[in-house]
Amino acid sequence: MKISYENTDHRVLSAGPRVALFCETYQEINGVALTARQLVAFAKRQGRPFLAVHGGPRIAKFTDQAVTRLELPRGPVSFAIESDLRYDLCFWRLARVARRALEEFRPDVIHVTSPGEFGQLGAYLAWALKIPLVASWHTNLHQFAARRLQAMMWFLPSKWSGACCNAAERTALRAILRFYKLARVTLAPTPEQVRWLEEATGRACFLMARGVDTQKFHPRHRTVRNDTVRLGYVGRIRPEKGVRFLVDVERALLAAGHTNFSFLIVGDGSERSWLEKNLTHATFTGVLRDEKLAEAYANMDVFLFPSRTDTYGNVIQEAAASGVPAIVTNEGGPRNLVAHGITGFISENDEEFIRRTMELLRDPGKRRTMGDAARENMSGVSWEVVFEMTYAAYRHAEQADARQLDVTKVAALVTKRIPARKAGAASS
């Protein structure tokens, strides 16, 4: 089944409201930052008044046509969340600056992207200024916290560490949902998460999927021409991504007698040094951008994504646009982006993940067929329609009564856009 945004119900195409976006990550390399930048670019193209409040080296304001960006710096009392992202414990010192910018801009809606310090400030100012709040769900923070805690507790018996991590995950989820209940309307990246978040918060939830630039990510950027099968991974190299499983994949391939392969690992993170020590057939590029990233994708033959915690998986779409079939797990958002047996495989367990990798490693014809289908599947994926849907959520939040959006309306908006998990002919 093809992903398509072209036939979506366009009850949303009138001019949108004035929007202020508070986002923890904007310049960094991750899916949330990419989506935020694309949303800002969409508002600029459409001439829609938009204020983006995000991190930067100093307090600074930039105006470009209808779009204004306010950069707010994180201070010395902050700690690292990622190698390129920090959390500022004293961020509220900038509340007056943000409030003044909002009062000058006069937004109709405030949109926050997480319960981090920018999201907290945005939610508070929405309450203080009586502006409707929209909150988008981008990351399963509770699962990320649990996976990282588990990695830190490696020295404990698995029974003890598992119990602690499960308790931490449940506690974190309760806290996160309390934050999302502050919003009048929520956004989620997949139909499954739309239904779950609406039930968990009691708030209307709209789909906010992701687009992909099919000209930037294209098979024509391939530069390698040899018999080595390149198994690719792009993303943060962190515990929550399940990247250590790639070592299990390599060992299984070698045990089966396969040597004509190499891992191409794009990204950085705390697990990189461990992988470099334990993967024997791998190239690590670090973080890549723009043309170099597009070339790396095009040089892959199979895309492996072992994460079980991702809410969406922009990298799956970028690989598909580059003509690369993907193998993903049966947990999280990426399974919604693969038509099983047509554009890749959705593995039910670790053994199947390895078996499907071997299957594609041995069969260049199947790789080409699936890669072509994956590329075709991305032809209707548009950031434009994604954000028209987002503006529908903004307009719904503006309504005085903001009545609960019936789940069937959400379903009507999404059923034509993302393939079902079992779409396509199943392959044994």
C-alpha cells in the first residue's frame, strides 16, 4: 500500500492562525529539529505569521518575511541530554524575554514540542496569556529514559535492573502525560499514537506525520559500484536505538559464511566507541549533512533500524526515497512506514530480523525490487500536506469550546496516508 498525502481530506486549506512554536531542538541533527525547521519553512513559503522560539548562543531575534525566530541561550547551570543538546535548570530567567516577544507577536495558538524547558515555558505563557496550547508528541521520552537507565545499571542483575527501569518508565510516562493534558489539542506522528494519546489525555489529537524531500534523497547520488553489500544505519548511536543488536547481526552473518558485506554507520553518540570495538566490518562516518548524507543513503543496499522506541522514523523515509529497502522491528512508529514484503520487512523478533537481513544480503534482485517500491512509496509524501494537517489542529485549538475530536474524524484524515502494518503481500 502506497503512502500518499495527495488524497487527504483538505478541510484545512484556509489561511492559518498566528502560531508561536516553542521547541527544545532546532539547529541540531534529529527528527524533532528537522520537523521544526520544515514547519518554519512551510510557514515562510505560505506567508503565514509564525514565531519560532528555540535555543541559540545568545538572545537574538531574526525576521524573514512572515517568520520571526527568537533564539534563547541555555546557561551554565545546564546538563547534557545529547552530545549537542542540553537542559537548562535556570531557563525560566528568560521568561520575560519570551513573554515580551509573544505580546509583540500576538499569537492565536502556542505550540510546544516536548515537556523540556522550552515546552514548560511555552505552556506557562499559554496559560498566563490565555492562549490555546497545542502539544506535539515526538519522542517516547519515558522509554528513552528507561533504556538509558538500563545501560547505566549494567552491573546489576537483570532482574533488579529490569524492575527499576520498568518503574522509572511508568513514573516518567505519568509525568509526561500530565504535561500533555495541559494542551487543548495534541499531535502525534502515527495513527496508532493518535488513538493512544487521545485516550491517555482526553484531548483531541490530530495526525502530524513527516514529509521527505525526494529530490534531495535520491538513488542518483550513489557513488559506489562493487559487490559489497552495505548495511546502513543512520541516527543517534544511543542505547534507546538498540544499536548493539547490530553486533549480533554481524556475528550471525559471519557464522553463516557471509563476508561480502559492510556496515555503514552514520551518526554519533555514546554507543559509538563500543560499536567501533565490536563491529569488525563497519565504517563510521560521524554526523553527515546535506549532500554527504544523501550520498551515504544512496550507497546503502539495505537499511537496518533496530530501534523499538522511535515514534516515527524520518530516516526510514529518507532511506526509502534513496531506493533502499528497510528492515525494522514490530515496535514503534517505523513499522508504519514499511509495507511488509514490498518495501522491506517488519521483523517480529530478533531471529527474524537477522533472517531477513540474510535474505536481502543473498538476493540482489529482491533488494532492487524492494528499493524501487520503497522509492515509489515516497512519491506522494509531502511536507505541505503534513503541515496543512497541523494547521487544522491549530484551528481546532482556536475554537472556543474545543470539543473532543471524534476518533473517526482522525481516522478519516489518516487512513489514506500511511500503510497498515500488514500492507502488501506477506513474505514467508
